[in-house]
Amino acid sequence: MDSASLIVNEKFLSIQGESTHAGRLCYFIRLAGCNLSCAYCDTLYAQDAASGQPETVASLLAAVRDSGCRLVEITGGEPLTSAACPELCEALIYDGFEVLVETNGSLDVSVLPEKVIKIVDCKTPSSGEAGKMLAENYTRLSERDEIKFVIADRNDYEYSLEVINRYQLDQWGGTLIFSAAWAALDPQTLVEWMVADRAPARLQLQMHKYIWGSEKKGV
């Protein structure tokens, strides 16, 4: 019997442009469909589930094997809207791959296998979706996981610091990432704020956009 299927918008081999894994070769599986609509979304083309085609877990596993890359990221859209996402992660981990899942933080991350490295977005006010974050996810992360704050303005920055303080995320042990929203906030400004406040976070630049620009897909 065929394995479960997922709706895939695109899959490709590139470098990882974000997270603490930036710069590493990575095979990306971008699932179609998202339950949020963030103002600063840079993958609007994958927001609608109709933007993808069904592929089985078995076929995706074969594609990853053929890529020759041992690091895999499942992204979207929002990967956790797919019921078969945990099954795909299990299959990849069983096969010895290192698996990252980037999720918008609004859905329960505990459905993912323990060995998955979870990269959870904390939605800031400029996203328009700040109220959708599932706060319980903060207690479901390991020290290998990461929380990312996309920051478009000073209000987003102060909100991010407040969330870190409220949930004592600086004591959690995982990685906190501040990312300047592309074309909205100068990274230099964000760095100046972080230095002035001794912010307990790591700066992220979207490496792939500096290499290929912001419009190119499949990178």
C-alpha cells in the first residue's frame, strides 16, 4: 500500500539561508498551504494548498536520497497543516537524515518526532498574526531547537524582548534569533538596538536573498 501523501509546492537542493544552519547544503521540501497570512510573508506562492501537487512520503524520501545531501528542511506554507508531516519526518530520521522543520508557531509542535530540529517563528505585531502564537510550544522545545523573531520596526523589537522576558526564553537553552524583515528594517539598525540592550539573541541575515535577491524561487 502507498504511503501517506503531502501537497508539495517545490523541492530543491540549495544552501540553508537562515537559522544556525545557514551556509550548509540543504535539501528543501516546501509544502503548500498555510493557516496564517503574515504581512511580511516571502513565500506567498505557497500559501494556497492548491499551489502544490500530492507526493507520497516514499517518493519524497527517494528524492532526498537522490540529492546526496544529509540535511533536510521541511517548510511551507505551514508544514504542520499536513497530517503526514510527522510521518515524513520519521521516515527521514529513520534513514539517518538531519531534519529541520520551520513552523509558524501557531500549531502544536509536539506532534513532530523528538529528533526533529524545530525552528519556530514567534509572530511579531507587524505580521498581523501576533495573536495566533501557541504559547504552549515554548515548553515543547529542546535545547537543539530555535525560536525566530522577524522584526520590521521598533515595536516588533520591543515586543520580541517582552516575549523573551515573559516566558524566560533566555533561560531555555535553545537559540533565539532576531531577523530583520527584508526591505523593511536595515540590519544595521537592528544590530544597534541589540547592542544597546544586550539582547539575548543571535542576529540572522537571510543569506539566500543576499546571494540571489528576494524574488528567485528554488534557492
